Amino acid sequence: MRKQETNFDLADDIKNLLAAPDASHYFEERSEVSANPEKNFSLRELFQGVFAKLHPLFSIDCGALILYNKEMDHITRAYLTEATSGKISCTEILSDPVSLSLITKEIAGFDFPVLKSRKNWIDDFGENHCLSNHPAEYHFHGYIPLESNGRIFGTFELHNYERELSADGLTFCCNIADFISGLLAVMEEKEHSDLGKTHYPAACDESKPSQMAVEKTRKLENEIEHLNAQLSEFLVFQPAENVGAITHRDIVGNSPEMQRVYKLMNRISSSETTVLILGETGTGKELIARAIHEESARKHKGMIKVNCAAIPPDLIESELFGHEKGSFTGATERRIGKFEQAHNGTLFLDEVGELAFGLQVKLLRVLQEKEMERVGGKTTIITNVRIISATNSNLLKEVEAGRFRSDLFYRLNVFPISLPPLRNRKTDISLLADFFLKKFAEKSNRTLQGFTRKAIAIMEAYSWPGNVRELEHLVERHVVMAQGPVIKDVEIPENTEQASFSVAAVKTIFENERDHIFAVLELCKGKISGQNGAAKLLGVPATTLNSKIKRLGLAKKHVF
């Protein structure tokens, strides 16, 4: 079976960082830290690892981690991450503290997430916000404060060339920023604890700061698990084959239901036995028939296919057995039928349950006697054909209803193979979706990494009345419409029965809360706390409102 990649790869490194006795050195704000690359390595690598996740998920082109001193009048450190030629790099772009510029002061003052475009910055300041010592000029910017317990540690910046950060991206990045803020707070707590022990050994209560740091560390570890679960909604599936499972080179699926099908195919392929393949529309009956033929001794000759439901009743006899010139109006020349074409090979009768009752008698004779005559002909033709038939009908019920001959049914039903519908083999959905994505991406000359866990979950929850064929068409449509390297969400069109009931759009509680808070923020011109702030109007503490704003993924782009 293939498994889903759901782990946050940095989790173990973060836990080790928290447990390190000298971990505070990685987050010290003293200028001499910059002179020692070893002390800065973990923070830089942490940020690089975070960006490596965010870049493919939300198409983020550049990220910056800007840290301030406590007075928030200087930048103490700054890290820049970018994706260049498929590689993620993170560099420290500031070696000595610098004062805040006019634009940086504006950014440092943001107390909740803000999205601003290049046009916004030019309208407000006459220039776009450009990164220090960096030639690129991005068109879309996102700023998330690194705040914990009222202390602003810095800003998490996200920069894009072509499009603004999505709502999903903003919400997830806010959670990442909260985690980094909590990590910085723990490191600061450890640093203060170490200083207290050094300078005031007699008077200092050593247990209290240590206990606070331990509690915060445990809280951060819980947040790691939360990020694991949330990140899994965006991560791309990583295929992993089930080592011991029976597989077939032309068929996708490792579920127990398909394992049973493979076993039957292995038993029957090398024989000459007549096979009847049963299954709903779109389950892959023709694919199974072709696989059986390719494994048989008749594989040197191609399999001839006849769709009994697609040929008009008055032409099906000629299609199967052929006709002589002049045997009926329009027969201007002799025609060789499918039985003759399949001589010494395999004839696949698809939708055999749709054959007219009268023609069933003629088909039965050919199967029993292994000889036939063309329409309008008098010469007996010997046939050596293996029959594989398929139907989505319940032939036993058709026999009971008098629409299908019982003797023909038993002649065809020598070795039946029942194909499971896709809804009964849901563990194969991710395998099939991945297979079709690669197939159509290659056909359209596109580079796609795959589906997210969220997209796969949507597909696994659907009943798939059209089975594998419906899934194939859905994937093809999403490959054509894909706007990035990852298909993050899947939209399954409503069926006719569902579409006939039109219900007025109803907002969820989440959407109502989001819209209401945003409306109040607009009314207050973005002000959160204070006499005329949004928190007072909403009747909640400013810290609570800030948390809600981050959780809901709001931004001040319409306010500033």
C-alpha cells in the first residue's frame, strides 16, 4: 500500500533544540552571537526547513525572518530564504543591529497579519517594500508578527512575484509564526533563568523559571503535534509500494479486493477457458480482459473487441460474422466479421448482455460448434477463438426475466471474475489518482508533484458511481486546471439528482465570525485595542481578538 507523508520533518530537530542545555545561545540578541556561525546555525536551519515546506505548498517565492530588540527600535538579526533553481537557501542578511527605517517601523507596528501589494506600498510611501541588499522586487507581501504574551519578537515576512498569498496559506503561516514566537519565548526564558543563576545564586528561586520553561516547552511540543496534523492537509502523497502484494504491470491497485482479482487472473490467463467479467460501468473490465489475453498463449495475435451495446441491432450480426457481397441492401463488398478476424486469438464481447435475443441463438451455435457462416453466405467457416465477455448487467436476473438465454449464460459463465466498484476499494484511490496525474501531466508536458492529503481525503469520501473511469476524468480535468505544482483541493461536480435541489448559500459559523470581525476592523480603521478599538466594540480582550484574527486568517489589506 502507498502511505501518506504526514510528518513535520523538523519536529525531532525542534524537540532536540528545546532540550539542549545551551539552546538559548541560538536565540541570543547580543551582537557577538553573529560572529559565531555555530550559534546561529539551528535558527537558520529551522527557518530554512519551514520555508522548504511553505514554498511548494503555497507558492511562496521568498521568506524573511526579521527579529527586533525589546525596545523595537533596532533589527538585531534577519534571515532570508529563497528557492533558486529548485534549491532552498537561507542566508543571514544582517550581521550588525540597524535602526528601523520608515517602512520597517510600519511593518513592526502590525499587530496582526497584513497583506500588502507593491501598489499599496507605492501609494503609501512612494516606493515598494524592498528587501535589504536584495535585487529582486516582489509584487505581493505578507507580514505576520512574531508575538508571544504581548512581546513582539519580530516579523515573519512572505514575498511572492505573481500572486497574493492564499487564505489557506495565510492561516497556516500564522500558526507557524505562533510556533516560532513560542520557541523564541522559551529560549528567552531559559536565557533569563541562566542569568539569574549566574548573578544571583543566593537570592534567586531557581525552580520557578526552570518550571516555567519546562511548561512552555511542553506546550510547544503539543503545538508541533498540532502542526503535524495541520500540515498533513497540505503535504503531497509519497508513494510507497506494499512489498508482498500481488501486482499486475498494467493494472493499478493493491487493495484486498484487487488481490483476489489478480489471483483469479493468474489462474486463468494461461488456459483456454471462456471468461465472463462482471462489474459496474467504469470498473476496468476491458483492461482486465486485455491483461488476461496478454498473459495467454494467444498474445501473439491482437485481441478483437466488439461493443455489443454500441452497434445497432440490424448490423450486429454482420459485425460479428461478416457478410457476402449483395447479401442485403448496402452490402457492396464482402466483409470479414470479428470472429474471423479473431481466429487463433481472443474475441472480447463487451456489454454482452445487450445482445438481441435472436442473435443470442446464433452466438451460442458458434460457441458450441466452433463454426459459422457469413450473412448471405453458404460456406461454413471454422473458428478457433477464445471468448472473453463482460457485462454490467445481472445476467441471472436477465435470464429469469426471459431477456437472456440460460444456455448462452452458462456457456459464457465458465469462469466468472467480479470486479469491485471503486467505493469498495478506497485504499486504491490514492494510487489511481497518482497514476492518472502522472499520465496526464506527461501528456500535457506539465510538472506536477501530486495531490495533498486534503485532496485525497475528498476523493476517498466520494462514492464514485462512475468508478475508475470517473476518477480518471476528474484527475484529467484538475491537471488541466492546476495553477501550481501541487493539486491542493479537488472539486467533484454535483450529480444530476443533487443539482436538482438548489439551496440558497448558507454561511458557516466560521465564515460569519470572520466576516463580522473583519467588518468591525474596517469600522475601526484597523485599530484593535484602546477606546475606539475593535476589541472594545466586540466585547473581548485585545489578546483574544488577536488570536481570533490569526486563527481566521484575516489581513488588513483593505484597511491600510
